[in-house]
Amino acid sequence: MTPESHDPRLIFLASLDLNACRIEFSSAPIVLLCGGRVNNDHDAAGGPPAVKSLRHAITNALTDFEVFRPEEITSWHADGVFKDLMSFERELAGICSLVVIILESEGALVELGAFSQLAEMSEKIVAISSNLYANDDSFINLGILRYILDKNVSSVKKYPWEILNPSTISQEIIDDVTSDINEELAKLPKSQVFRANQNSHGMVAICELLRLFLALKEHEILEYLEVIGITISKEILKGQLFLLAEFKIIKKQSYSDALFYVHTNEIFHRFRLAMKDKAESSDTLRIQMQCREYYEANNGKHRNRNRAIALAAKGAAK
């Protein structure tokens, strides 16, 4: 049996140079799309549904990026995972590369106001409005939109369509909106210095811990996050694990009375690891092998973990 002091997980975390670690963003961006009604029900004759909003039109368009709408996850409030819709959407935005809010519903205006007040989110917002209201001295134009524009001059975009008349949404507008979103995605940094106080970086850290350590229980994730300077509540962690599982970036794997979380093969942001000792290797496969050997050498304590890892590997191979 290997002593606890030789636990490769703790040794690895103690060797990390956190100030030099970076987050490398995924090449497969996800755009969180908020806005008007989306109706995917076919008409009485079985034909395609009539477009209900600009968001509906963008959802149906062929794009180089993945579009995700908050309502696609219907069980966010089950078992108290999230206390309210805005808490759910705030965590959801942490996974997505860009938050596009089309101002064609009251809910979208609320989302814009809430997201714009979060420093981390305000950098990822693109607001889309109808230019029919561009010159109005409204609370939206003089308040929230001006506030967003002060941070990023290209974060507010206007197009000629009538919000209450979706038939005015031309293919040209759809093409221009998707092209503009692509341009905003291209402006995003390819990597950032790791910041323990950034919500989205914390979610990447969770995934990296699972990838390196193969399978972890909830309380272990909390403990290891705290080692690298991320202190969050058990409730927040539950919500983040829920969303990462919904996106199939991680999955639950149970064995006996134990529940573990494991990383899948789904593409997501990654850590570029840096070690305090520059001569020390940060090779992922080596760290994974050390953990696997440690678990197997201490099978009495880690039997359920070993079984869960084996089951997860079988599932991934199918």
C-alpha cells in the first residue's frame, strides 16, 4: 500500500506554478443565444415551422459555431440545482464562448441587464437590436446599450427587421448576423492567464482535475479546487457539474454506493500546465498513469474508483 503522503494528486497540485498556468480556449466555440420565441413544431401540413423571431432564424441557420439556447436544458431547477433562472444562465454563460442577446423579448432585456453587470460576462456579450429603434431616447439605448458600447464598440449591432413582424427577416440579415458573430468569435483571445476568481476558469479547472485524476468524488473536487485557490460552495459546484454533464463534457459514473465524475472525450477548454520546477514534466499521460498506479496499489481504499474508471473506459470505447 502506498502512503497517503505519496498521493500523486497532491504532489502534482503542490508542484503547479499557478501564476504561469493558462487557459487555452476550445476551437469549437459555443454561442449562448438569447432572444425571442423559437418554435420547432411543424405546421398542420407537416411543413417547416414559420419563423417566430430572429433568434429562431439564427437557430435554424447553418453556422460554423454551435448555438445553444437556455431552454434546451429543462431540468435546471430540479432538486434545487439552481435557485433561479438567472443563476442558471450565469453558470451557463461560463461554458459558452460568446453570449448573443437579441433584443426582441422582455426576457432578453432582463438577460442583457443582468449579464452586463457581471464583469466576466460583459466581455462576451453581443447585443442585437432592430435599427428601427436605434434613434429612440429609450432607457435601453441611453442606458444598457451605451454602457456596453463603452466597453466594446462592436458589441452592439443593429439590423433592419420589425420585431413584431418576423416575415421581415431576410436571408441577407441572417447571413450578416451569423457572419458578424463569427467575426466576434475570431476576436476572442486564444488563451488567458489562469485566474482563480473567474467563474469560467473554475469550470475549466474542474474538467482538468477530472481529466488528470481520472475519477473524483464531489468533495474531492471541492478540496482540490481550494488547493489551486478556487473556493466555491457545494451548491455552486453542484450546478457547474450539472451543466458540464448536460454538455457531455463530463459524466457521472457510479459504482456500489460511490458516485464519481469523469471527463469525456468532448472538446472543451484546456489548461496549459506550468510547473514550479521547469525541469519537471507536466505530461498528462504520465500524471494519469501515476494516479492509476496509485489507485491500483491502494485497491482496498480505491476499489470503487477503479471499477468506475474501468466502466467509464468501456462506455467511451463503444
